[in-house]
Amino acid sequence: MDTRERLAHVMARPSAYGLTTFEKATTFLFGFDSALEFSLLDGFADWLADRLGEGRSLVWSRLAHDLAVAREMQAGGSLDELAPEERIGKFFGIVREFLEQRDGRPLPAPPTVSIG
């Protein structure tokens, strides 16, 4: 499984990797990026800051949180009202959007699991 396939799998099933909170998901992704010598999320902080119109001095995890909050508010909701898995889904949606725009191709679909 290559890096993009692994990431797509994690995004599809975060709880299988122990990612039960927004903070755990961002920490995991920071470690994943670190293991890849910070190439996975190259440009992510600037991309987020461009969408927010501010925050170039902030760490990407904060910017991603702020963008998720802003998008949820635009939709008439609140990030605080969402269940943890929904918050993680919003975060990974932002990451997916960035990677697909930057790389010019979609992330692969995660593998399906069939029983029996």
C-alpha cells in the first residue's frame, strides 16, 4: 500500500487507527507527515491561510480547525455541536481537498472489506 492509499484508508476509518478526536487526528497526521520528511503536507499551512485570509504565522492544525469552524458556521452549524467522528471527517475533508488540488488527482478509494 503506497502513502496515498494508506492515507485514504486512515481517512475512511479513523477509529481503526485510534483517531477518536480532532486533536488525535491532527497529531497522527503530523507524525505521518514527519515520517515522510514533511513532504505530504508541503504547502498546507499556506493553502489554509489563503482560504482563511489570515493566519500565516499559525500552525496548520490550528488553521485547519479554524477553517472547519468557518465552513460549519457558513452552513449554519457549529463545530462544537458535531460528534467527534464528524469533526474528524470535516478535518480529513479539508486535507483531502488540499491534496487533490495540489496533486491534481484524487486520493484512491480505500480498500473494501468483505466478510464471508
